[in-house]
Amino acid sequence: MLQQSPMYAYIPAKDLARARRFYEERLGFAPKLEANGGVIYACAGGTEAFLYPTPNAGTSQASQAFWQVDDIEREVADLKTRGVAMEQYGMPGQSADGIVNAGGAKAAWFKDSEGNTMAVIQNP
């Protein structure tokens, strides 16, 4: 029955103040609520992300979360104007702006201030 319930993201932060500056100033997020030592950000469709302090931030080698977007080229361009660097993984077909087109789906990755890998995805 879990699939019938909303799912939310946890975003770990070694330095919560630094991470908040990244998410609020670079990505333009507005905090919804401060809770349990962290901050909740509301996203589209009733989803949310909880940014919380932990010494384990940036230790995962996989993506922590992704945003599903309608126009990845526009989103990547906007992130770059905000000073966010896209990751280059040397994947086949990865463009200079960091976008990979794999079977019609497109993806691009970036690291936040804490070393967490985040992604933007555009489905076909």
C-alpha cells in the first residue's frame, strides 16, 4: 500500500546554514516550515523535501533526489545562470551543458553545497 501514499525526499546537510543559502538563494526555494532542526521546502504536486543536519551529507554516490521537469534545456540554463555547475560523467551522448538523452528521457545532474548529487529529469 505504500505506493498509494505520497513520498518525500530527505536532503542531508553537514552545514545547514550553507545548505539553506544554496537552496534558497541559488535554487530560489522558499521555506515552508522549520521543524526538528531542519527546514521543509514544498514542491509541486504536494511533494516536499526536508533539509536536515547530519554529518553524513554528501557520502552517497547516487542521486539523492530529482525534479521532473517539462523543459530540461530551460531548467539547466536557469540553473547555470544561478551559478549551479552541471556534472559531466562522460556518458555517451552527454552534451556540453550536461544533459544526457537516454531512450527519449533526458537527465542532468548537479551537486548541492553539501556534495549531494541532485538531478533534473525530463520524461519523453
